[in-house]
Amino acid sequence: MVRVIPVLNVLGAVMMIFAAAMMLSVAMAFIADDGALRGCGQAMAITLASGFLLWVLTRHSGKELRPRDGFLLVALVWTVLPAFATLPLMFYLPGVSFTDAYFEAVSGITTTGATVLSGLDALPVSINFWRMFLVWIGGMGVVVMAVAILPLLGVGGSQIFKAETPGPMKDAKLTPRIAETAKGLWSVYALITAACLVSLKVAGMTWFDATVQAFSTVGLGGFTAHDASYAFWNSPAIEMVTIFFMLLSGMNFGTHFLAFRRREFQPYRADPEAWVFLLVVLGSCLGVAWFLFGNRVYDNIWTALRFAGFNVASIATTTGFTNTDYSLWPIFAPVWMLFLCCFCTCSGSTGGGIKMVRAVLMVKQALRELRRIVHPRAYIPVKLAGSMVENNIVFAVLAFMLVYGGTVILLTMVLTATGLDLIASASAIIACINNTGPGLAQVGPASTYAVLTDFQTWLCTIAMLLGRLELMTLLVVFTPGFWRH
């Protein structure tokens, strides 16, 4: 049976760590003198006091977490922390409802990038900084960050890390100690972010824009500090830098970690997802560019390539940046982009969707079944990167695909029943459950999710949380067997 008290004890510690992260927005408000200092300070104080109180009240509990405890903790962290992340927004923007503020916070921390806010250019720099910093924190996972720190408090993190890590094969460890693994991943994550920041500054952004856009780019979150997104800069150089780092962040950070540690490219060659991911995304960029040029959306092939390349790479990696209103393109292009966001990014990346490794396994499983029809007595294993994949992993992927498809259909039907048209409903759910951001029609790239009712907003919020935790991690908490011995 799940032991709630030890889980709450660790949750309190995580909340205090989260409050410490809020200090950056407080410092930004103080330096910029943007009028949000009081709100950011109050938000940090409330979060710190709440976490400390929860930790003190449960401090006498046993601190060793079991597997089920890890799943409950992950579910609580990803639902409770956004409630506190709303505070800077609600204190500075009193007209924002809790529903909209919670949606915005969940969108940031799940790296979705869907927004209900407009007038972003006029927001205080500390508020925009906090929005984008949420994306950066959520990119590698709040829980993974906590795993690197909580061992100092005597709390083991192996089960938490296993529950949080994306992808179907979660048992492989990069280093012998799970805390060292988490620290290594965060180190690589921070290094790539720093490289992105410097590159964006060199390409023409201000230091502030380069900083927050690096957070949002490496986190594949899609938030910007400008209503026009990347059309604000209208710079091919900035767009090229962003494409490069979106593709880099769409790959497995475990692969990046191994490549950095060994100082060689062999881990990339051995990664069964990386080259498929790059071929699909880059091939789609070229294909959509040719399609737009052929349909005379753009008179110049290079212009078509610029806009197709940026927007296809952005949506396929579940980032959500835009430099034009692609919903005005012939319908095939935006629909293809939404299709790509369902599976393109690699497991262990900051992207959303079902992950490329699952798509590859499903294709291999389909080919195996076709061969079995012709050779019913043959033994035909499914292999990935030269290694045989156990049937239990294949079955788990099949189950995940069934739950994923069923969830998308169910939420789309419910959203449609509320009065939203089918295209907007389907694209909103697909964009949210894949943590992509912009959809089509009323929730397209030229609009925001503010057009939705409160109920519709909560449905999209649930979709974002389900997508970020890859459905099973969150849904298992609601099964009766989870709470029994």
C-alpha cells in the first residue's frame, strides 16, 4: 500500500526547493524595478512557508520511498507545484482567474507553451522571466532536479527517477548512482542552455531575450516574451540558431550525456532514435517547403524553406514557436505538422508526444506480424539497435498506444460536446497532450487559449498533465489496486 506521509514529507522538501527557484524572479524584479517585486516576494514566501510546514509536520515519517510511493510523488509534484507557480501571475495580474493562471503555470512546467495571456510585450520582465524559467525547470523535470538534491536530506531517489523518466525502457542507468545520473543530466542540460543563450545573443537578441528564449528553446516550451513570437525578430539568423537547438533538445539527453562524458560521437551513432528523428524532421521541412512553393504560398523556394523549416521543426519537436500564421497555409501542411508532434521527439528529451522509440517499435512490430502471416512457424524477434526487445516491452508500448489513442479521442469528443468545433477541439487536445502549444482554428498560432471556457481550459490542462507524465504514470494513481496491499 502507498504510504502517503513519507510522500508528503518529500513533497514538502520539493516545494522548498521550488521556492528557492522563485528567488531568481524576485532578483529579476528587484534589478529591473518592474513593479512585480512585492508579488514575486510574496509568492516565494508562501511557497517556502507551505513547503516547510508540510515537511515539519511529516518529518518523523520513514523517508525511504517504495516504487508506488514514487508514482504518487510524481503525480503530486506535477499537480501541486503549478498551483504555487500561479502566485506571481495572480499577484501582479489580479484580473487573471485561478483557472487561467493554473493553465499558464501547467503549460510552462509541462513545456507545452500554450498561453491564455496577451500583451506579453508589456508584462514585467520578472513575470516573463518566471514563465520561461518554469519551462526550463520542467524541461528536464522538477523531480529529476529534486533527485539530485534530496539524497542530501537522506531520501533515496531511484524510484522517483524511474517514474519520471520518459520512454519505455527506464531501467538503464547512465552512472551507478541515480543521484549522479540526475546531476549529470542537469549539467549537460545547463551547458546546452548556456550555448543556446550565447548563440542567440550573437544572432541579434538582447541579453534578456536570449536568456529567456534559451530557457524556452532547450526546454522545448514555446513561451516567448512577445505576442508575435519569433515574428517579433524577423531574423533568419535567430531562426537558424533556434532550429539547431530545438533539434538538439529533441534528442535523448542521456545520449548527450554519454557523448559529453566519452568525448565522442559514438553514442549518437548507436542511438536508435536520433537519426530517424533527424531524417523525419528535416525531410518534412524540405517536403513542406516544396509543397508551399508548389502551391504558390511563397514565390521563392528559399522563403518557403525558411518558414517551413522553422515552423515544421518547432511543431515537430513540440516546441510551439512560430514566425508566421501557418494556419493560413493549405490544410495539409499544418495537419502534417500536428501529426509529427505526436511521435517525433526522442525518449529522454524535453519534448512531448509518444516518442520516436515507441513509433519505431510499433513499425517493427507491425512488420513482424506481416512476416508471421507468411511464416507462421518462424521465430521473428523485434530488434532495436541490434539488441532484441523483450515482448513485455512491446506489449507495454501497445498498451500505451491504446491508452494514448483512447484518451485523445475521449477528450476531443468531450471538448466538441462543449460547443467547440471539431478542428479546434482535436487540434487543442493533440497540441496539449503532446505538449506542443498552438493548435488550429480558434486555438491557432495567431490566437491564444483565452477563447476557451473554464471547463474547456481545465480539459486542456488535464491533457497537458497526462501528456507530460506519459499517461500511465498519472493514471495508475487512480486505479484501485494502486492503493491496496
